[in-house]
Amino acid sequence: MFREKIKVFDCTIRDGGLINNHDFDERFVREVYKALSGAGVDYMEIGYKNSKRLFSPKDFGKWKFCEDSDIEKVITGIKSKTKISVMVDVDRVDIEDIKPKKESPVDMIRVASYVKDIDKAIFLVNHFADKGYETTVNIMAISRALDNELTEALGQLEKECKAQVIYIVDSFGALYQETTEFLIKKFKSILKTKEIGMHAHNNQQLAFANTIEAIIHNANFVDGTVYGLGRAAGNCPLELLIGFLKNPKFDIRPILDLISKEFIPLREKIEWGYIVPYAITGMLDEHPKSAIALRDSDKKENYREFYESLLGEDID
Amino acid sequence: MFREKIKVFDCTIRDGGLINNHDFDERFVREVYKALSGAGVDYMEIGYKNSKRLFSPKDFGKWKFCEDSDIEKVITGIKSKTKISVMVDVDRVDIEDIKPKKESPVDMIRVASYVKDIDKAIFLVNHFADKGYETTVNIMAISRALDNELTEALGQLEKECKAQVIYIVDSFGALYQETTEFLIKKFKSILKTKEIGMHAHNNQQLAFANTIEAIIHNANFVDGTVYGLGRAAGNCPLELLIGFLKNPKFDIRPILDLISKEFIPLREKIEWGYIVPYAITGMLDEHPKSAIALRDSDKKENYREFYESLLGEDID
């Protein structure tokens, strides 16, 4: 009953790092890696490769930079088939920081890009691919992409780009299943030689559902995070995804243990998940930044006023 | 873009009452009714009509019995088009307690039934219909129904039953979209003269998604509860449903206010929502009672042991 091609991709530390400036300690990251390895998860994304010229290591934890030596520390000694991924944002990476694959513990580099930056993303991906890495392009804010521009970008990716996987990223948690279906079918129709990936956000409690929808329509790379950890509403809960997939290589139990021991206590310290202001930005197809600001204010539970403030923005 | 036939059915007080023995105070229920009326919600289910011979009013709040006089107290003086519903369980009602519709504030009676009790449900529904009420049959634990028995039950409902609506009730929160689609299509194929309803539980964060799936395949009665309140993992969040539907008669703002003022404080006192043991019972297609018991114990966060205990049940 299972489709062997489906790869489960965990981005707990990478997406979760957006809440705490990428400042998870080594012990915690090692526990996550150990559990993912035991669960049979295919990939673990550990953070970003950002330029230290642009961001100061004083202001951020180490997973904003993902030095190979820091990665080695958290994975050494753990028996694992889980591959390591890092993410790169267009315009924020120094490509000379990336060593050839042979000299690095990193297996995959994912390039996050808006449709408008697709040429830059293709340049980066091809550079990393030539250095020996598996690569993907993750098209962010897909719910805001104009159809003609998306068509052109997908055409370029198919022709010019060495990435194995092209991802739909529902950055705002705005997609319903019908649009997910539409997008996956569109991607499949243009990207004949590539796999499709799905990275969903949970603003409207649809991250898992949209991921299932993507699987139904033949996406084979699916992202999740442990207990849904991730900025704002968070992501598709990995434990639900593992519970759904039928491939006997997966084992949910190490993930259950990890949630009990590490994520329930963590949730007391940092906030993510289904919170109404994030649902509102999802419904309105907005970036969650206004809702994140609200949650840091003394009006954090004033949902109606927040909703009306978004409706009231001048637009012409 | 909207389908006028879609009716939004709130069961906050009824399903939420399963957490607190139906003991919401009048002020709270009145606030809910006021907000639902302002939001344009079509129906509000306020509780159960249970026999006082079987359940003592000393042990339960008033919404386990729903005396007409108690209903009158919470709705009088509020301008509203929202209809009032009560639920009846097979074998737990005294039918002589139900007055003719003309003498009651109740508009609809929903009969909850397992497939095996369908003859009893039909008897009850036809009795209530003859008294002038709108009626539904809600088929519980649908994820456990055997296909041949379900086919027979649906055939009987189509031929013998006066209910306007037949509901799929995913009691265990076990359905994924593909099975929801299968069931809705099956119901539609047999129930030619009736509307289909969807009542989802949120164990796997799929209550909203399965409700959308039901709408896509032409279910026209959809249940939600404010902030997802309901036993265990709770239900489809009404605010998400209202945000999704395009009918201009709906207004989300009174619901947002209600959540801020009443449901955020309530959530501090009673527990519901996405909690891993409920996800586990959903994945395994089990009644949540074992997870509810776990949450009342000192092992409430011991997910792995709980999971293994369910797998380890002897079966032959």
C-alpha cells in the first residue's frame, strides 16, 4: 500500500529556529537527530547557511550559519541513515562558504526563493549541484504567485535547473485542498523530470491535510516538523505524517518519546501552533508578521480588532 | 462563488458538554447564542434530551436534559435567525418528554445512532418528524462501519426515514480525505432525497480538512464548534469554517470576540484540542476514552507507553 518514492523531510530545527533565532543547544539538536534516525526519517534540515558578513554570530544561534564542524558535533556517534540538509536564502549566502560535498556532512542544500528571484535560485542550485550536493528549489509564498509568472518560472526550472525537487511552500498557511491540488497538478505538468515537494504551514489547521493532498497528487517530498514546531502556526506535524504513511521503515515511537521529553517542556517556553491571529493571517493570505507582533503585545488576545486592522489597510 | 444550500451547524455547547457534564452556566450559553446569531450561523445545538429516569439531574448540568424552559431563558430577548437543535441518543430518551414543535423553542432534533441501531433511530426520527421537528440521523463511529451493513442502513434511511439530513460522524477522528470522499459519494449515491452532513473530530488535525472535503463532494450540512471545543481533540473550528465559506451572510467577527472573551479563559480550565494521545487513538481508529483516562493520570505525557499499550491489546 505504500509508495516507496515518498521521502519524509524533517525541518524542525530549521523552521523552529525562526522562533528562537536558531539558538537550539547541541544536546537538543542531537536528541532530535537521534529520534529522527530511529524513526527512519529520510532527511533532517538543521538550519540555514547565512553569510556572517550579513548576520552577526553575536545576534544568532549557530543554526543560522550551520558550520560543518557544528553539524559534526551533533551527528557524530549516532547510527543513522537520515541525510542532512541546510537551507539557503537567495542573496544571503556566500557561495565560497560551501565546501565540496565530499568534505562536508551536508547531503542536500535547499534554496528558498520567491518566484521573482528564480534566476538567482537557479544559479545557486546549479553551483551547489556542481559541488556534489542534492538540491531543491523551494518556491515561497506560493499563494501570492501570479499564474503567468509561475508558469514561466517552472518552465525555466525544468530547462535550466539541476534541482531534483521543486517545492510548493505555503508560507502563509493560506491554501485549501483545491488550490493545493491545482498547484501540484500544474507543477507536475511542467516539471516532467523533477519530483514535487510540499512544505505546508498550519495557520488554518490544514498543513497535514494539504500534505496528504499533495501526496494524493503525486508529490514525493513532504516536509514535517516534530509536534508541528515552526514559526507562528508551525508546520505539518511529523508524528501525524509518520502515522499516516504505510512504509514499514517508519517507526513513530522515537518521535513520541521525543515529544514527551523535549517538546512538551519546550512549548512552555516558546509559542507556536493553532492560535487565532495566525488563522486570521492565513485566511487573509497575509504574512504572519503582524500576528507575531500582536502576540508580543498586550493586545495578544484581541482578535476582532486585529482582524479589522488587516481589513482596513488602504489599497487601490 | 458560494453554495447557498450549505448550512453551518454549531454544536459547541452540546459536544463541549461532554467534557464538563453539560454544566455550562446560562450566561455562557447566552453569550454563545448571541455570537452565533450575530455571525449568521444556521443552527445551534444546545445539548441532549436525556431521560431523567436514566440520568440524575444531580450528577449533570441542565444541558444534558435541555428542558424547554431552560432553553427559553438563554435565547429570549436575542434577535436571531439561528435555529435551535437538541440531540437524542438511541435508548436514552423518553419520547413523551418531547412536546409538539409548536409548543417548543426547539427547531431540530438530531438522533445519534450506530449503524446497528438504525431501526431504532428511524423510529425516533419519524416520531419527532410527526411532532413537527426538522430531523437528522447522525451515524456515529463511521470509521468502524462495515460496508455491507452501512449500505443496508442507508437504503433503509432513504426508504423508511423522514430525516432531511443524514450525517457522517467521524467519532474517532480517524478519517483521511480519501475515505471522507468515498463515504460522501456512497451516501449521495443511496440517499437520493436527503442532504448529507459532516461531523468531524480533530484528533489528527483533519476536522476542518474533512469538512472541506465533504463540502467539495456536496455535503450541505457542516458541523463546527467555537475554537474547536469538544470532547478530547474537539471538532472542526467554527471560525475556520466561517473564514472559508464565501456566503456574505456570515460574519466572523462575533465569533472572534467570543473566543477572546470566553474561550481563551475556558481553555485554562478545561482541556481539549490537539493532544498527542488523541492523535494516537485517531490513527489507530479507537474511541478516545483510553486517551481521556491517560490525560487524567500521572502518565499524561507518556505517549510511547500509551501507544504501545494500544498496540498490545490481545486480538484474534
